[in-house]
Amino acid sequence: MGDAQEEPASAAPALRVADADREAAAERLREAVAEGRLELAELDERLSAVYAAKTRADLEPLTADLPAEPVAGRRSVETPPLVLETKSGRLKREGYWPVPEHITVECASGMIKLDFTAAECPYSEVAVEARAKSGSVVLVVPHGWWVNMDDTTASSGTVVNKVKGPPAPGAPVLRVSGEVKSGRIKARHPRRGFWAWLLRRPA
């Protein structure tokens, strides 16, 4: 009689990922945009998949075609402070842009929007001094970042911080100071696209 066939070994259960794993993958994708390896449309698509990932099998393919570490030496000089002022117009920083350690924005009437979603930020903390008379200052930060608005005051306007959830380890913190007369200072995460909203995925 021939040898009895061995029973096939049962497959190991898929390893679940933690929030820290998702944030590490998301940060690597943002670095890839800064390096010119990904387009912004690809970033949006992959970030949606990252935050929906349940197991390593879901997460690993999203960064498999990228180097494990960002290219060193891209920043040779310190980014100078950023100053934005508008009386009645609209100013924006979005897409890829290098984030300095100090940012000053003053909005008399109109809007200033700082979108950090695909920005490159080498600092653990960024100081943002914001003043809004009758206009709006809007800060858009990736999931995992943290925004502290304890040093802002409002006369008849509003200060709104919609950045929720615990900060990811090592993620930047925006420390916002300043005042609002009759305008608004608001911090939020990116808005979800239609399909992400439909599938209840995070932005």
C-alpha cells in the first residue's frame, strides 16, 4: 500500500492591520507624491484604499511599487516662513508644496486655504498664526495629523476644529494661534469623493 496522503495544512489567518500601519502607508504615499512617483489622482485613490484596508494583504500592494524609504537629500535648505495676506480675494496652497516651520495668514475679507494633504512636512510641529477679520481661513490636514487651536480667540466669529481622532505617532501637529473678528478659522480633514462617501470610506 502507498503512503497515505498528508492533510493539507490550513492557511494561516490573514494578519489584521492597526491604525498605525495605515498611517505609515498613507505617509509613504504622500512622500511618493513629493518625489514625483505618484500623481495626485493616484494618491486620492490609494489613500481611500489604505484607510479601508483590514489586513496586510489589503495594505501591502498599495505601496509595493514604491521604494521602502523616501529618497534622501531632497531638502538641502530650510524652507523660509510662509506669509499669505488677502483683503478680498482667495489664496490657496494645495497639491505638493513644502511646509515651513512658521506660517502667517491674514484674511480681511475673502478666503485663505492651506491644504496639507499632499504637502511635504519635515517638521513635527508647525506654528500657524492666523487672523480673520470678516474672511475665512481654512486648514485641511490628512488623517493622523493633529491641530491644536487652544491659542485662538473669537470676537463675533467662529473657531472650528473638526480634526478628530488620536494623532498618529510621529505625525505633524499644527499649533494655531491668532484671532477672529467676524470671520472664521476652520480645520478639517479632506472631504470624501463621491464613491468614498457612497462606500462610507474615510477621506
